[in-house]
Amino acid sequence: MATGDALLKQLSERPDILQYRLEHWQGTFAEYLDKVKADPKLTRTAYQRLYDMIMADGMTPVEGSRDLIRYHFFDSPHNGGEDAVFGLTRPLMELVNVFKSASMKYGTERRVLLLHGPVGSSKSTIARLLKRGVERYSRTPEGAVYSFGWKEEDGSITWDPMLSEPLQLIPVGHREDVCAFLNEGRGDGDFKVEITGDVCPLSRHFFKERLEKFDGDWTRVLDTVVCKRVFLSEQDRIGIGTFQPKDEKNQDSTELTGDINYRKIATYGSESDPRAFNFDGEFNVANRGLIEFIEVLKLDVAFLYDLLGASQEHKIKPKKFPQTDIDTVIVGHTNEPEYRKLQSNEFMEALRDRTIKIDVPYVTELNDEIRIYQKDYNPKRVRKHIAPHTLEVAAMWAILTRLEEPKHHGLTLMQKLKLYNGKSLAGFTAENVKQLKRDSKHEGMQGISPRYVQDKISNALVANPTATCLNPFMVLNELESGLQHHSLIPNEELRNSYRQLISVVKDEYTDIVKNEVQRAIAADEDALTRLCSNYIDNVKAYTQRERVKNRFTGQDEEPDERLMRSIEERIDIPESRKDDFRREIMNYIGALSLDGKTFNFKTNERLQKALEMKLFEDQKDTIKLTSLVSNVIDKETQEKIDIVKSRLIRNFGYNEESATDVLQYVASIFARGDAKADHGHK
């Protein structure tokens, strides 16, 4: 019969308990040496660990670019994209290159990394990603971090307060021999152990005290050391520090480097006894990991002195103690006004010299800006239906405020936005677009923050409680009305400029929805196929100088030039280019035929657009869309309108209310006799 002891012993061998023991390993110094010999990367510096952490998530070359790489770490893959950074591929590449250089000890490990950009440009998000990443990585086998403590006579353990690397306990004169042992059998390309720096004053005190006890035999001192794996955590203040400036009366440089514990002075009798000192400043805490300085340039000068030493020398100066080694990544962030003050302050020259500035601008590509808003406003988070193009027009306006007026003659700001977003425009190549970006050096460092847009989208959701959906005009109205009280717009001229851009966006939206309604009206597959077949028959006869058979009379006739031009004009094919376009179509059909494929109008986007516009022109009068404005609709017209509405819902993502609104809006444009509506295209 099985006993209770046997049951508990069996349960203690379960995988979850074994995994816990593996992760929370404790052992002797000699056992730690064995671990390092098996995996020397356990001794990596903070920068090396951070760089390996980013690379572990992989990278992908950006499509269409020869020099841009997207690092998946910044897509926030480990928490469902919650902190994903969109559209900052180049700045993030620069940041990772700094980490790479620092991991190879090329000098950038002795610098303060300064994320510089306008408010709301993802600086804090990047810092948060790095901190959360360091936490998570320390819990993986690849990112394991080890520290040590001192066994006391009563069996308790006093852990090193700064998570020092256990190998730093080895006296300098013996480090070369130990490294030779640990690196034995490793080639030139392999990672090799190096021992640099010294332990904190408290561990130095214990080491010296025990060295006397063991008559100078430091190996016996190490027998009293316990090594353990540690997990970095910002909340527990282990390996990750965060410092935020306060007002001058309430900030003290001891917050960075620790302070005297006055209650323990009575026990130990001296302020300079390390046992009477709290090594809990942000730099102490951040050893082996990362420290974030929020609004770093708002720091008092006294703090900056500590920052200079920590970056350049990798040392800090606790009160009453000698300089102490630290190993941490220093990341600060600041905005444009504070950085300009730094540049103009001659007393800050030393800090400027020790700073690597990474510009973090606003997004300037429309699709990336839309993704920022989709993260917060999507069906999972918002109970209301968000009408198509609602987030798009908000993003469009935000981007337009950030772009500089194009120097290229005849190019509008909206066209520039489309070029940046990957659209093609006659006369512009990919190299032209790159030149546009090079000519606009401050683009993205000014304009409207995503936060402002997010606030106004939220306002629009709340301010329209009876509506079943949120539409673009609700958001645009909120964006415009909020400008009057926007605290970051410096003058009325800029405010009026932003208002004008809202009108530009409204015009663009009007063109978009007119096109969608046109496509919904012309979405009769059979009618489009018949029209296409008729057009191709005529084009074939025209290019081969033949006659075409009239399907109704059966008579051979000349190709129908009027029909062909009525289609080609919809996509701006001029009279002088019609022959070229028709030959292109026939060559395309011939190439498909050689591959054993059948031509379908859907495989040619330009032709499909032209056919849809032509069919719309032929059908719009039969549908009597303008009757929506007068509210006098007969049964037959209502049935046709309902079909169009169902297509808008099925094909374009509208709901009942938003589809009705869009049809009403487009109908009102036609009722006004809009010239653009008559042509069906810009």
C-alpha cells in the first residue's frame, strides 16, 4: 500500500516543480564556474544581453527597400502587439545599431542614449518595450542572469545588493588564469569570458573580512559564497531602474546612488560602514540591466554629474564610499524644446559629448498612422461600428500636419502624402520620393500628436450616444473644434493652417466615397462582363484593322470608337495614347493565352476601374440616386437602392446606418450638380 510520503515524493517530480527548481537555481561558486564553462554567455554585459534579446525575435528586410530592416521585437510580439511601434523603421534601426556597437565594445557602451522627438512620438513606448523585454528575457534560459550572496553563521544569506556578477569576486591577479580555464577550447569567433569591474562596497567588506579569517586564502572565501539565478523586474526594483525629475526641493542625488541608513549607524558605529548604507538608488538597482531617465534634460545639474560618470566610466559615487562599478544601459528621452536648451547651454558640453541622439519622429506614412488608431479603436474594444475611412481620415489629417510643403512644382501636400504611402504618381519614381524625404529634414518632428487624435476619436464616440456608428464627419468635426484649445499650437496662423487641412481631407474623403458608391452601383458582374467583352471585341478589331460583328443585327461594322473612348476617358487615357493603351491590352491578353490562361477584367485594375465608371454612368440615372434627397422614392427605385446599400455593406464594410449616410451624402453631391460627379473621376 502506497504511503503519503511516496505520494508527495512522486508529486515533487512533476514537470512544473522541476522547472521551478531549474529556474530558481542556487549553488556554490564552483558550480557556477561549471555553468559558465558550459555557457560563457552567462557573463554577458547588459548591452550584450539587450542586443541578443532584440535579435532573438528575428528581423525582416523591408519590402521595396535595399537598406531597411524591421526588427520584430518592436512589434511587441510577446504581449499581442500592445506596445507595437509603427512606422519608425529607420530610427529603430539606428537604435539597434548602437546596441550592436555597444555589445561589441566599440565605444557606444560609454554613452547616454537619448531618444529625442516631439510629444507622443513613441519614445516612452520604446523605453517600456526595452524594460519589459529585459524582464522577460531574464526568465528565458538564453537570458539567464546570476548573482551571489554571503552565507552567515546562522545559515542566513546576505545577498549582494547590486546583483554583481559572481566572477567579479575573483582577485584581479588571478582573473587571467580563471578566464583561460573558462575559455578553454573556444575558437576566435566564439564568445569568451572577460572579467571586468569590481563588486559593490558591501561585498568588498565581506570579502576582506573573510579573507582575514581564512589567512588570505581567497578560494576558501568563495566557499562561503552562494550563487543564484535572478529575475530582473522593474516592480521589484531588480535590475531595472526608472528615474523621473521632481521639483528642486524634493529631489536629491542620493536617489540615484543610495543613501546612509541612519538607524544602522548605532549598530555599526560609522557612516562609512557599508552595512549602514542602503544601496538602493536607481543606478544601484539598475546594475546588470537598464535604467530609464524620463525627461532626462530636466534633471538638476547635480544629477547630471552622476550621469556622466555612469555613462563614460561605468562608475557611480555613493556618499562616503569610493567609486563603484556598474554595468547598465542608460536610456533617456526628451522633447525638442529641452534639447534646444541643451545645445545652447555651454555648461552642458560634457553631456552633449557623451550623448548619442536618436531622433524619434512622428509617423509620416498613412498606413502606419492608421494602424496606431486601429490598435485602440477596433471591434474588440469599441462597441460602436466604426464606418469605413473614419480612422483613415483622422490619420490623413494628422500626417498632413507633419509634412513640409513640397518644393516640387505642382505637387500638392495630399499627393505627397500618397507618394509616401506607396502610391504611384506620373513623373515620380522611388528615387524621387527618397529625395522628397531628404529635402524635408524636419518632417515628423512637428505637427499633431497621435494622442490628440485619439482623444478626439474618444470624444466623438461619447458625444454621439444615439448613433449606431462613428463616421468620418463626427471625428473631423471634433478634430476641428478642438484646435481652438490645443495648448501646443504656438500661433493662430498655424491653427488656421491645420483647419484648412481638414477641408483638404474632407475633399479627399468625398472623392473616396463617391468612388465607392459608383463601384457599388456598377458591381453587376454580368453587366461588367458583357461590357468588357464588347470593349475587347472592338479593341481587337481596331488593332487588327478588322470589322466587328454587330451582335444584334449580325452585320459587320467598323469598331465602335465612341464606346472605346467612353471607357478609356474614365481613366484619363488621352486621344494621343489610345493606340498604345489598346495594344497593351491586346498584348496582355495574348501573353495570358500563351500561358493557357483566360483574360478576366479583374486581372487588370485600370481596365476594371474604367469599366465600373462607364457602367455607373450608364446606370446612375436608372437608379435615381438623387431621389434620396427629396425622399420621394418609388418602389422600383427603392429596390435598386437597397441592392446598392447591400453591396456597400457586403463589399466595403459599412453597416445599415453608415451605408444609408454615405448614399445620402453622395446623393446630395449629385443633386448639387457636382462637376466631378459627372465625370466620375478626378
